[in-house]
Amino acid sequence: MREGKLNVLITGVAGFIGSNLADRLVAAEHRVVGIDNLECGRKDQVPGGVEFHKADIRSKDIYPLFKGIDRVFHLAAKNCLPDCQADPVETMDINVTGTANVFEAARLANVPRTMYAESSAVEEGDERLKGFYAISKLTDARIAEGYRAAFEMDVVSLRYFNLYGPRQDYRRKSPPVMSKLIIAFLKGKQPVIFEGDDENKRDFVYVDDINDFHMLCLSDDRVKNKMFRLGSGESTSIKEVYDTIVKVMGVTPDPIMKPRGAEDPPVATLADWSEAKKLGWAPKTSLEEGLRAQVDWMKAEFKKGNIK
Ligand SMILES: NC(=O)c1ccc[n+]([C@@H]2O[C@H](COP(=O)([O-])OP(=O)(O)OC[C@H]3O[C@@H](n4cnc5c(N)ncnc54)[C@H](O)[C@@H]3O)[C@@H](O)[C@H]2O)c1
């Protein structure tokens, strides 16, 4: 292996964030080992050059794959919220037991640093915290604490806000809002927006900006055992997202406006990314630029007949 090149293992490598990260790591000539059970991920998204293993993070069969690994990015999870609500036991099995199993594999192989995906869902208020996805991610944070305390492991928590960009998983039962709107326009259907969507705001951040932080985690020892909130630092309403997609796609807006359910009050999220800023990281992609890249990718998916 050439100097400065690392052995990096990604769980969830066939998913949205994992496959984008794999692209960056392969381009930088690191050796990349990827694990995914392909439950939601797509094998065709895993870049050539990745040593891919179809495996489940809950299985001890993954342990040998961690031998000689320098950095782990643990991204595999069950994360479609309605699916998590429908099956709390499987959510805990994958997101909690699976995460403990990945940490254990890293411990047994003496991996010097492990990054894992947290979520802003843990700080979106009491109602969101009653959801099983948020509970699982909150529990992961406690497990990380346990591994740091008991084994002096270097475990870095990446608290992602709302990531978007090419390969966002539009196939799930409840697709992320950007994918949902773009699909409606691609199919020539009227997109649905809800009353109050001008107050319903999220911190949306472009996936490759997050990759800049991932790359920094490889070699910057200041990340050791810290938690980083990763977002754009801007809270953008769903209405603004809608308007930007209309502009980027050059379509005529004609949405169906629906009343908002009481169980889904507007919320606003905003990442305080000051800890990441101290290390020299900053998001740099504008919403329009990022959406242009996502729209181009989704247009290509549509052309291939992948978007039904
Ligand atoms: N995308 C976001 O905006 C966002 C925000 C906050 C947190 N996160 C977290 O970041 C991580 C990556 O998210 P993503 O958007 O890339 O999700 P994704 O669904 O696109 O990718 C997850 C991958 O994990 C795989 N997987 C699921 N269960 C598995 C198992 N038991 N064994 C092996 N592989 C399994 C899936 O097949 C999929 O390829 C997740 O932990 C997610 O909770 C994402």
C-alpha cells in the first residue's frame, strides 16, 4: 500500500451516503472494503474498485473483514421512518444490535478509528424522540459512549442533518421530500405540498460537502471521540425547496395543496456545525447547485426506466 493510503471499511456501501463516500475514497486511491446486505442499497451503485461483501452487519461473519482496517465508516441502518415505526424490533435489531456488532468487530480487530452515523432526529423535539428510528440512534450514541469508556476506542459520531444529492434513496416507501417532488415532476404529475410547508424547515446539506468532512476524519486526530453536527447551517423551508426544484427543472408549478395532519406539525432544524468549522470544514454547495446534480441524476434514472 502506498504511503498515506488507508484501508477503509464502509457498512451500507450500496446506499446513498456510503456509495458517494466510496467514490471519493476510491478516487483518492484508498483501499475500500464495503459491506451491505442490499436490503435497500443497490449493487450497481458500488463503485468498481471496492472490495464488496454482501453481508449483514448483525452477523459475526463480518469480523474477519475488519482485519487490517484503519478506518471504519458505519452507515448501514434501517432508516425509512414509517418502516421503522412498523417494525420496532427489526429497527432495534439492525440499528442497535447491528451497531454494537460493528463496534465489536472494530474492537476485536484493533481498528484505530470508527466513525458512525447518528442523526439530527435525536434533537428534533420530544415528539420525534418517541419514534423508534430516533430511539435507535440515541441508543447508538450510548453504545458509542460505552465502547469509548470500556475499551478506549476512538469512536467519532457524525450527526447528519438532511443529506441530499445523487443516489438519494427515492425507492423507499416514503421517499425524502426532494426525491418525492422531483419524481412527481418527472412523471408530469402534480406534486403535493402541505399547508405550513413555508414554516416546515430543514437543514439540507449536499452529500459531497459531507464527504469533505469524511475525508478529514481519515487523518485529523482532532476528531477523536467527538460528535459533529453536520449540516449546511441554513434552515430551508419545503416551499423554498419546491420553488428551487421548479426553477432547476424549468417546470410550471401546479401543486396540490393539502391540509397538514395534527400528527405532523411543522418543525425547523438547523445544524450548529461550529465543532466541524473549528477543523476547517465548511459546506460549500448551494441548494440550487446541489439540486441540479440530484435532478440530473434522477433524470438519468428515469430515462433508464428505474423510476416506476
Ligand atoms: N440520508 C440522510 O439524510 C441521513 C440523515 C441522518 C442520518 N442518516 C444515517 O446515515 C446512514 C446512511 O444513510 P443513507 O441515507 O445512505 O441510507 P441508505 O438507506 O441509502 O443506505 C443504508 C444502507 O444500509 C444497508 N443495510 C441496511 N440494513 C443492513 C444490514 N442489516 N446489514 C448490512 N447492510 C444493511 C442498506 O441496504 C443500504 O444500502 C444511516 O445510518 C442513516 O440513518 C442519514
